[in-house]
Amino acid sequence: MASEPARRPHTYIKPLNEQDFALWQPQWLGYLGYYEAEVPQTTRLITWQRLLDPKEPMFGALAMADGKAVGVVHWIFHRSCWTVEHSCYLQDLYVAPEQRGTGLGRQLIEHVYAEAKAAGSTRVHWLTRETNSTAIQLYDRIAQRAGFVQYRKQLA
């Protein structure tokens, strides 16, 4: 008896809405865990409010597979001294480990591209750790590496 081929889950990207907190938070925590970072619950709640506030330039979307959240992306529109139009910073991108390699990361990035273009932005940019080699392979195929090094100083 031949076994049936594994069914690929139906995946799609959906904008965040007020009912999605229980879907969003585990994805956000997965992202933070990947980068070995912690964000206090107070900050997570404020971030959630900002993502839903139409007056804020912050947005988010969930990657869904068969009704289950399996990824998240956040982006921020901001002014730039280099362009007249707003730029779009893709701040956070996470795909659950069991979904990596399925094209979902690319779908999330392309979702941000489409949202940025619809909003009149002419540029999307993001950062990743130099050790994130799997993601860098994807990024090198769908964007241009800028060649800049990031510096930061924690002020508080």
C-alpha cells in the first residue's frame, strides 16, 4: 500500500487585528528567543498597541498555516534624508522552525514590499546578524546587501 504524499499546509499572510494577540505573542517571543533577547511584558503590550494604532507608523502581519500562526513580520515607515518618500524599515521577521525553508520568509518580505509600495515608499531596508547565514542566503537573492556596519550605544 502506497502512502499518500504529505499535504502541504495552506499558507497566507494576514494583517494583525485586535483579536490576534494570542497568535502574535508566541511568534514575537520566538523571534526574541532566536536573538537571545528579552523584552519586558510592559514593552510587549505597548508594542502590540502601537502595531494596531492607525496613528502609529508601525505595522505587522502574521504568517498562517492551516489556521495556526507560524511567522510574524513588523515594519515601520520613517522619513529619510536620502529620499523625499518615506522609507520602510522591516524591523522583525520570524518564521517558526518547522516552517523554515518553505518560502514563508520570502512571502513575509514580499508582503512588506507590497505594503511599502502601496504606501508610497521607495525603499525597504533591514538588518540581520552576520551569523544568520540561512537568512542571508534568502536576503542575497531578494535584495541588495548595503555593505554598512551597524553601531549602537545603549543610553538607558
